[in-house]
Amino acid sequence: MRAPAVVTLARMRAPPPPGPAPPDAGTSHHLLLGATLTLLVLGQVMVLSASSVDSIVQHGSPYALAAGQVRYAAAGLVVLLVAARVPLRLYRRLGGPLLLGALVLQLLVFTPLGVSEGTRRSWVALGPVVGQPAEVLKVGLALWLGAVLADRQRGIADWRTAALPALPGAALAVCLTLVGHDVGTSLVMATLVAGALFVAGAPLRLFAVAGGAAAVGFVGLALAAPRRVQRISDWLGGDCDPLGSCYQTTQGVRALASGGWLGLGLGQSRQKWSYLPEAHNDFIFAVIGEELGLAGTLLVLALLGVMASAMLRVIGRHPDPFARIVTGAVLAWVLAQALVNIGTVIGLAPVIGVPLPLVSAGGSALVATLFALGVVLACARSEPGVPEALAARPGVLRRSVAVLAPGGRRGGAPPAGRPRG
């Protein structure tokens, strides 16, 4: 007799049975879009606040860094809205070429076009544009895994069918990122792969073997670099120097502690005055806690929870395995990156260096995340009953025309059943 947990797990990963359109069609789409846009707006406001001091020092204006981020946000918003309208069959064909192109871009990191920051070599400069190819690699990997694993649904219970060619292709992407010493992005990418395999229905013993091998590899990489060993020992030890190797973590916790319940007020952070490194990037969650208090941090967590809930709804309701697998990969990516970032700020994880999705500064990360969420929105729009529900709902333009037209609410004949006078 199978255990109840195993039966429940099997039901979660099985495609939903066909049937009539649910009465709440479109809820996943609306929840995901609303939470995404709210986090995006919150991120722009907080980047402006957290970067103002550094922007004055570097550019002579408190708005310079924030203005650049707004341009990326505007471009990413266009990408999101366009990606949400693309048919899933096109994404299925796009996965392989996009992954191949992203791998080529990642190889450019190790050419003279590559740009380093400390020990990390993760950026490529193509003329005036400087971007992080690993962000594009995440999107390509999610789409490629969705297509490959969806085609192998019939025999997915066999570990060889699930592992080939998914794991070799994913290992190549992760290893290329690791060569550039970007351990944080590599961890997020490995979680993305695990999310795709889990939703696809890969056998659990495959996770045990692949997860064990990945853990050994990451531990070996950590021990091979004295800087990483220092960070891990600082995280595990209780005698870390608050003015030395633990300076950034100490300042982040101090910012959170000084915010209290409701914060010091928007723009009133003290730690952003050159006390907290990377205040507008990896440690922006600390500035949110300082200026908006516990309420602000809980708002971020609640919005991430709404996004996760919406993506879980898509996984549970969509009949197409490609849509479910891609959504599972993006869900694992966004949640893992958010948890690592927040865990770093509050001291529950060593300092790794990954941005908070949709909130931290960083152009390529923001645009790539919005692209991935646009793909999930396209999946949500193709749930059973959703196209009809969205088509039946008039858009903003049509509602405005209906109100302003003769016979609308602002003039002309009154609604039926309503007397004149």
C-alpha cells in the first residue's frame, strides 16, 4: 500500500483531467501579473532611495543610477507584455536556439569582451551594452528543459529517460557559470533544473544521485577558494569581526533592526550613507526593512508568496506538460534567488551575491526575470477557459470608449430601467 504522501505527490505532478472551464479562470494570470507589477514598482522606488547617495558621489545627481534602472524596467515591461502574448508552440521551438545562443554569450565572458568584478567574471561588454549572459542562460535553460522533458513524458519514470539529455545540457550551463566564479547564479541555476525535473515527474532517486553529486561539487569549489571558506566560517562561527569580514552582514542586520515595525520613513535610511555596501543591489532588502520597517519586508514576502501561489496554480491546472515544466523551472528560479538574497541579508546564509528578483538594481537580471515571468503569463493565459474569460472582459480602451460614447454613463440615454429626470 502506497503512503498518502506519495499518492499526493503523484497527483500533484499528474496532468489535470479534462473538464469544463473552471469558474475562476484567469485568476492565475491576474495574481501573477499584479504581484509582478507591484514588486517592479516597489523595486524602482527603493532603488531610487537606496542608490541616491552613491549616485551623488559617482555622478553628481541622486537620480543617475535610478534613471538607468528605470530604463531597464521600461524595456523589461515591454518584454513582459510581448512575451505574455507569444504562443507556447513558438516557445517550444525557441528553447534550443535560445539556449545555444546563451551558451555562446557565456563563452564570450572568457574573451577580451568579458568584464570582471573582483574574482567574478560574469559580464560581457558589447559596445555600450554590458550584460550578464547567465541571466539569458536561465531563460534558455528553462525553455529547453520544458521542451525536452515534455517530449519524454511517456517514459519519464525511467531515470535514463529523465536524465538524458537534460542533465548533461544543464551541467554544461552550470559549469560555464561556475568557471566565471559566479557561485550564486550557479546555485540558482541548479535549483531551476531541479524544479523542472520535479514537475516533469522524474524519479526521486535521480534527485538523490544528481543532488549528491552537485553538493560534492559545490563543497569542493567552496573549499578551493580561501575567500569562500572565510565567508562560510564567518556564517557558521560566532566570533566574526563586525568591522572586518562580517562588516556587510552586520550593517545589513543593523539596518533591519533600526527600522522597527513601520520603518524610519521612505528615503530616511542611515545605512545607505556609505555604511552598507551594495545597498541598492544585493542588500536592498535591508534598506527596505530600515525605511519601511517590518511591514515593508512582509509586503515583499507576501508578494513573492502570491507569485509562487499563481505559478503553482498554473502547474496544477495546465494540461500541457511543456507549460507545467517551464512554470516549475521559473518558480524554482525566482524563489531560490529570493530566499538566497533574503537569507544573506538576515544572516541565515553566507554572503553569496544574488539580486532580489524584480527589486534589486541590475539591468540584465531584471529584463531576463521579466521575460521569464512573461513566458509563465503566456502559460497562464492558455489554461483551460482562460482565453475565453480574457476575451469576454473588455479592455481599458474599450471600457473608456463605452463610458465616453453617446449613450454611456456621461451622457445620452440613461441605462435601461433608470428613469430620466
